[in-house]
Amino acid sequence: MSGIIAQNINQIRASIPDYIRLIAVTKTVSPTAMREAYEAGIRDFGENRLQEALCKQKELQELTDVSWHFIGHIQTNKAKKVLEHFNWIHSVDSLKLAQRLNKLAEELACQPQVCLQVKLLEDPNKYGWEVPDLLADLPQLELCHHLDIQGLMTILPLGLSKTEALATFMAAKELAQEINQQQYSHIHMNQLSMGMSGDYLLAIKAGATMIRLGQIIFGARKI
Ligand SMILES: *Cc1c(COP(=O)(O)O)cnc(C)c1O
């Protein structure tokens, strides 16, 4: 018999299309539970706290075919470590951070895959570009040749109705299309990282390609 984590993953997988990249968000989750998720087929882990993530990466280093996704705000002095230890950065949330990551990526000779974090609704608690600011920064982001800019990431404010949530996810999809129409050569909006435990089905309906699920896989977080 498989454990509850595997059951949860199997149930989620059965309810979403195959092309969706299911990122297991493992903040506060133990390496043992992460191994169980791996056994159930998970190959993408998302973490938002660098120190915690580095400890767990060390413990799980035999899992060599895992992609690590950084999904939290990056302090300037942590940017290099994030580049060194993660395949994806979903939370590039300002031009200043993008430029810093670009410079470091050049020095490290790497080309991280990144999403640009955007705030489609006002939300004082969230990092990210507001839409007009993101559109205004695109010409400078285009010059960040060492970043592989693949799409948008968004987190909804708390307390939206289903209708509002779906409309907001659809606005993200439309923004991605609008940016693609501008035909930048280094900015490709083919990925939409959106949808968490409470709203991932709506996000998929609106065109999400990557969903970031924590509690629905591992159970409620205490902190
Ligand atoms: C914690 C977190 C998630 C997962 O949230 P759940 O409600 O546990 O599914 C997704 N994205 C980000 C950026 C997070 O910090």
C-alpha cells in the first residue's frame, strides 16, 4: 500500500493534463517526505527559503534527476547561491534583481531558466512587477542575455472568489501573449507558473503550464 503523499500525488496527476509540470513545494517538508514524493514520480521541488533548501539538497543529493525551483523573494546577497543551486527561478521580481542575476550568471557561465513575477492585482504583501512597470522594463530585460526568460509567475491575493481568481489567471495568460506579440528575441513567454493548492484547477483552465503545490500533497503547514 502506498502512503498518503503518494496517494495525493496520484490523485492530482489523474486530474490534470500530462503537459502540466507539477512542482512539489517542499518548504517545511522533511527529506523523508520528499523522498516519498520522489518515489511517487515527483521530479520538481520548489523551495522559498535558501538555507533550508540547501540543507535538504544535501540530504537528497542521490536524487540526481531532480529539478530545483526557487520560488521565494531573493535578497541581493543570496542571488549567487540561488544561481548555483537551482535550475529554475520563478521569483525574479524586479529589474534590479534581473540585472544582478544576469551579471552573476555571466560570471558563473550559467543560463538560469527564469519566470518574471507579476502582480495582476494590488497586493501589498507580494513582491513582483505591476503590469505597466513590467511592460516598461521589457527593453532592459531583453538585454539580460544570460537569463533564459521563459514566462510569468503569479500568486493571487488571498480571498478572491473563483470567478475573480479565474479572471486574474486569464489576465496573466493575456499578458504573456501580449509580451510575445512584441517579438523580443530573449523574452519568451511560453511558461505560466501559477496555481497553488487552493486554485490550481482554475490556473490550468486559464493556461498554466507549471503549478506549485504544497499542502495538498504534504498536508497543512504548521508554520
Ligand atoms: C508556499 C508556496 C506555494 C504552495 O502553496 P500551497 O498552498 O502549499 O500549495 C506556491 N507558491 C509559492 C510561491 C509559495 O511560497
